[in-house]
Amino acid sequence: MATNPAPNLTLLPVTGHSRTVREWLTTFHLLFVAVDPANVRSKWIVPTAARVLSVYEQSDARVAWVVAGDAADARKLLGRWAKDIMTFVDPDLTAVKGFGIETLPAIVHVSQDLTVVNAVEGWDPMAWRELTHELSRRMSWSGPLVPAPGDPGPFDGAPLPRV
């Protein structure tokens, strides 16, 4: 079950300097999808998650991937999405564990006060829909269609890789 992160938990972008969660949340909420490049379940959700994240790019939410791997892993798994959407790398799983995530993929909405508003581990279309509806309400934004034609069937997340 997702938990509120410590304010000093750092997130490292593929390109750029690491900053604390508190610094990343100064102006915007954070919506991220955490994925594991070594697990096929994360690969299944990339197109769906990219569509969802893209909907919120211009909203008052910062959108991102958190990849349980290094920059090369992120680029291999995400392809163009590693450039088009902010991507944090987490090879030692410090960030993933810092948010209390136990299985991947996961989608997490964090408010500016560092409170996890909602989180879903695995691909549960109705739970992702509920999360995006609440985010859209808070952002006064039109949300994505979840699930959409072509999305995979529901599946549980896979346990975190051992590091």
C-alpha cells in the first residue's frame, strides 16, 4: 500500500539533477507511473500509461515515469516516452520503496503537501479510472478514457525486483 514519501526522498531524472520530492512538488501535484523494465507486466502497460500521462501534461500536475532501473533500462522499456515524458530512474528502488509501492506497475498521485492522494498497483482499469477522475476533479481538467479500446485486460502487479 502506497505511503506518503519522506520530504527528503530524492528523485533522479534521466537527464538532469536529482531533487527531493518536496522540491518537485513546489508548484504542482505529481502523477507518476512506476514500471519495472525487467518485468513483462510493466511492458504491457506502457502504451496505456503513456496515454494517461500525456492527458495531464498541460495540467497543474507534473507527470513522470519512475523506472526501477537505470537510464539505459528506461530508454529500452519506454522508447520515445523516456524523452517525451519526464523520466526518473531508480536502480536501487529507493524511490519506489519510499512511496511504499510493493508491486509494479503502479500509478500514484501525490499532492503538493506530499500526501499520496491515491495509488493503484497493477492494472485495475476501474481503479485507474477512479484515480484519474479524482485527479481531473482536483485539476479542473478533462481526464482520459480508462479503459480505452486496445488497453490490456486487468492484471496484478509483479513483486519488486530484488536489488
